[in-house]
Amino acid sequence: MRFDIVTIFPEFFGVLDVSLLGKARRDGVLELGVHDLRQWTHDRHRTVDDTPYGGGAGMVMKPEPWGEAFDALLGPDEDAAGTSDAVVVFTTPAGTPFTQSLARELAAERRIVFACGRYEGIDARVVEHVATRARVLEVSLGDYVLNGGEVAAMAMIEAIGRLVPGVVGNPESLVEESHESGLLEHPSYTKPRVWRGLEVPGVLHGGNHAAVAAWRREQALERTRRVRPDLLPDGDGAERTASRQP
Ligand code: ADE
């Protein structure tokens, strides 16, 4: 799978060299192209922003460099035979929320191009135009405002990338995680059995696998009810029924 990123801060993405994603790149499982938007400017100051039509505070990213960036990454407009097979993700606080299920869906794609906005965002015609050439998503990392889309893109790349086969060594470790089952993950413990007077719950070292599974499920439900009741369907009735089934 290939990720392309268009940004005015390419240096942000150096961290994708480390850890599991870095290894996946070295192994050829993931490819990454980081592109400086300013290479598609033509003035002395390499300008990427301008004042907003209609007035107001802040600056808006100009459409021209973005248009050239997408011509370079998706193929020139006039040559575009139908639509590109890349998915284009615009990171924006005004987008649909990024979720584990969207990460899973995007992990099955061949190529994703991330467009990282800054300032008050990108001229709205850019999304409209790119949507004629590729599948476009406007995605928010969460209900808060970052200084730009770079950190959001990085978080999305990590969440998507680790779901690509071959990136995480033991794929079973992906199955029991928070959000994969629709619930938050159960608490985990390791040795020693007693630490600073605190004991690991007895069921976890009793050797009864069915009892461990039931305990974990109950803990996941309890934590979800307490911390994230919004994740449970209809006040959690359906989940509780499911947990009682053999
Ligand atoms: N850019 C600024 N804030 C953002 C957010 N919450 N998600 C995605 N991109 C952003």
C-alpha cells in the first residue's frame, strides 16, 4: 500500500521512519511519498495562502498549488481517463470523524493521498475539483482544532498502516483491541502477580480459558458503559445480550 502526503511541513513526517511503520517501509510493505506543496508555487515567496473572499480573520490556502499537486499525483487533468484509483483524504476539523471502521476500510485501498490543510483551510473548489477525478473524503481526527492537518494525517496513517497485512507481526494482536469489537478493551496485566500490594485478578491465573474470556468481556462492557456509553447500541441492551450467549 502507498501513502502520499501533500503538506507545507514535510519534516513532520520524519517520525514515520521509526517503529513498526518504519520497518514496514524498509520491508517494502508500505510505501510513503511526502511532497512539499511549495514545489508547486511559482512566485519568489512560494506563497500558498491568501486572504478569504467575504472577509474574516486568517488566511485560506490558494487553489493553484493544490491543483498542480493533484495533477502530479493523480495524473494531469486533461489526460485523466475516468477517475484515479487513489483515495484522497483531506484532513479537516470540518470532516467526518475518523474511526476504527474507516481505518479498516481504508487499509484495503491500494493508495491514499493525504492533503494537509493549514490556516483556515483550503479553497473549497479544490475538494470539488479533485472529487471529479478520485474518491474524496474529508476526515477529522476528532472534535478539536489542531494547527493543521499534519498530526491528523500521521495518526490516520498509523491507524490504517498497522491494519495492512504484514505490518504488525502477530495479526491476532489486532483482534482484541479497543474499538475492534465495538467495545473498549479490557484491562491487561503482566508479572509480578502482586505489585505494591495490588494483585492481578485471580481469574487470570486460574487456567480457565472460558472464565478468562467471560471476565474480559464483562470488563470491556463495564469500562465501555462507564467511559463511553455512546459506543453501546440503545443504552447497551444488545451488547449485554450478546455477552450472555455461549
Ligand atoms: N486540522 C485541524 N484540526 C484538525 C482535526 N481535528 N482533524 C483533522 N484535521 C485537522
